[in-house]
Amino acid sequence: MMTTSTQRLLELSAAAPAVDGEDLLDLLREGNVLYHQGLQETHQATATRLQGMSTADLAAAADAAEVPYDASRNRAEMVLLLALAEWDMTPAALAYSAMVEDAARRGFSLLPEE
């Protein structure tokens, strides 16, 4: 059976509390790739759904999603912000965010220390 990126993100998040060190970093790396893949897929779907929508309707969609509408942003930026808001509320994205926060509390991060 093929595992979807959403399923895999949930699996990684469930496994993360039991590992540390390089194993945890490997889970974070894989999760990061899957998170961005999910965001990209959501962005494409959102762009398709909002295609041809008037500026006023786009502003209303932003308001409904609680995404601040800024007239100085171009249409592509607003669509991306709407996609990000939608993706960030999915179970997979929420699980990954929780995994990253837990790993950070334990001293592990994909971001290099400065």
C-alpha cells in the first residue's frame, strides 16, 4: 500500500517522541520535505480554485480565512498566503509543527545555531 505525504507526516510525528539525536534529525528532515510538498500541493489547488476571482472576492476570501488583506500585495502573494493559511490548519501540518516544537524543546533543530 502506498503511503501519502499526509500519512507519512503523521507517522513521523508519532515516532518522533521516541527518538533523539541523528534519528530525530532524520525525521525532521523528511518531515520538512513533506511539509513543503504539502504546502506546494495546497498552493496549486488554491490557485486553481481562486483563478478568475475578482480582487474584491479575493479580499473577502482573505477576510474569511483571517488572512490580512493588503492592497500592496500582488495577487500571487495573496493566493500564497491563503494557501499557507489553509495548509497550516491541516492535521499533517499541525502534527509536523508540534513535532518541530517538541524537538526544539529537546535541543534539536534543522536550523543552524548562530
